[in-house]
Amino acid sequence: MSERQQASTSVISWLKRGLRDGFPICMGYFAVSFALGIAARRIAMTWLQAGLMSMGLVASAGEFAALVLLESHAGVIEMVSTCIVVNLRYFLMSCALSQKLSPELPLYHRFFLAQGITDEMFALCTAVDGWLVPAYSYGMMIISIFGWTLGTILGVLAGNILPAQVVAALSVSLYGMFLAIIIPPARRDAFIGGLVAVSMLASWLFSVLPVLRTITGGFKVIILTVLLAGAAALLRPLEDEHPETEQGGQS
Amino acid sequence: MNTYAALLIMALTVYMIRLLPLLFLRRELKNRFLRSFLHYVPYVTLAVMTFPAILEVTENPLAGALALIAGLITAWVNGDLFLVAVTCCAAVFLTGLIL
């Protein structure tokens, strides 16, 4: 097989893998965005507006915040600053993801990959070994942004058709995915296991202690991520080795 | 303001947040602390987002707690993404049927 053929086979297999791994994301997104669509309907958005919002923002907490802004007819400055604060964690994720991209990757990929930085897709993209192959991300984005947008539109059009039990069940699938990503490394590496446990404990404290309780979700994620990932980096810095370049390595 | 204009402004803002680091961090970071920090970011972020939120998303916190336990066990034994997600959903659905 020529090198070019080999490369395109691997692109297709990564695309398929992305579609497969993206399926649970799609399911979970569908449930969450359905609820979002119901909320959008309440402030008299059309299905087209709500669908465009979901396709353009691809952010759960970010879109709930967007609905509040739209409802209160917020000005541009309030709109932009709220969007920055609520979605700031994507900035951190984007920094982390940048380290998974080969320096040789053509620039245009970065413009497309950016739209796929969500909690769930970021989690999967950082879980692959070696450099991220963009096709993997694209497969995931196709199916999950589709589910996210479709769920929002259907939520507007048919708010109360799905039984509440089914919506409730679907809504935990995203958390199941998070667990599938953090638990296996936590099992292999006690330090990461400890970090995960401390993170959950701290998150719980932030939701019950006075004062801390008033911090909104987006801020809580940012504050705890900076503090705890920073502490972990000080306690156990990575060995000075660089990730293996997979492309063009073994054949 | 026109709803479509507002949506465009918000979408562009969020896109920039996602794009700028990808555009400006084109090389591997040399700084050991920063590399380590970014390595640990996903674990902290995902753990913080999962707990206690999983207890609050279902009407009955017990259903969320059972989903958490079922998810932890499945992920520990067999890390498959889809299987863990489905197990969590099933835990909530079954709790709803029984209670």
C-alpha cells in the first residue's frame, strides 16, 4: 500500500472511530439540548433561532446563559463578558488540546477543531494516545453537534412528548462518559485517583459551604481546575519526555 | 437588538475563546510546570463537573447516586465509554420504575 493510500485508510478509520465514540455524546446531548429547546420555547424563540444558537455555541451552560441574556435584552458588553466568563473553561481546554496537536498539522484544521471543544469532546480527544488525528474529532463533531442541534429544535417544537422518565435517564449519560474517561487512568495511577477524589470532594464542598455555594458553575470549574491541577503539577510534575510522534513512525 | 445579531455576537465570542489558544500555542510547551498543569486539567475538570452534579440532574438524588455508583463500578471493571453511559442511564430508568 502506498503511503497516501495508507494515510487515507487511517483517516477513514479514525473518522469511524470518532462517529462511534461520539454516539453516547450524541445521546446525552440530545437529552440536555431537548431541555434547552423547551427553555428556548418559553422565551418565544423560533425553532430556527434555537437551532442556530445550538449549532453556533455548542455549549450547555453557555446556552442557558445565552437564553437569560436574550430574555433580558442584554447589551453587547454584558453579552460578550457573560459569554467569556461562562465559557472560560473552554479556554483552558483549548490550551490543553493544543498540546495534543502535531506542530506539523496544517493550520486550517485548527479553525475547524476549535468548534469541537466541548466538555465531552475535549475529554475524548485528550484521551487518545499520541497526536490527535483531526478526523477522529470531526467524526465526533458531526454526530454530536447534529444530536445537540436536533435535540434543541425538537425541544422547541415538541416540548412535552418524551416521557419525563426517559429524559431523566438520558440526562445522566454525559456523567457516565466522564466517569469512563477519568476512572480507568485513576485505577492505573494512584496519584490521578487521588486527584479525582479530591476534585470531587472539593466540588461538593463548593456546593454546600456558605459563600462558596454562591459561586456559579462555570466559575467553580475554573477556580478548582486552576487550583487543583496547579497543585498536582507542583506535587508531581511530568517526566521530561515528549509524546511519541505516531504519524510516520511505525508502518 | 435583533435575536439573530445577538446570537451571532455570542457565537463569535465563544468561538474566539476556543480558537485563540489553538492558534497561539502551535508548539509544544517547554515549561515543565505548564505541561504538567495542562496534563492534569481534564481529570480535575471532569471530576468537578461530575460530582455532585450527577445527584442534581435527576429529580430524585437517589437515582443519581445509583447512577454514579453503577458508573464507577462499570468504568473500573471495563472502561468502555458507551457501556458506562448506558449503565448510568439504565440505573436511573430502573430506579424511576421501582420508586
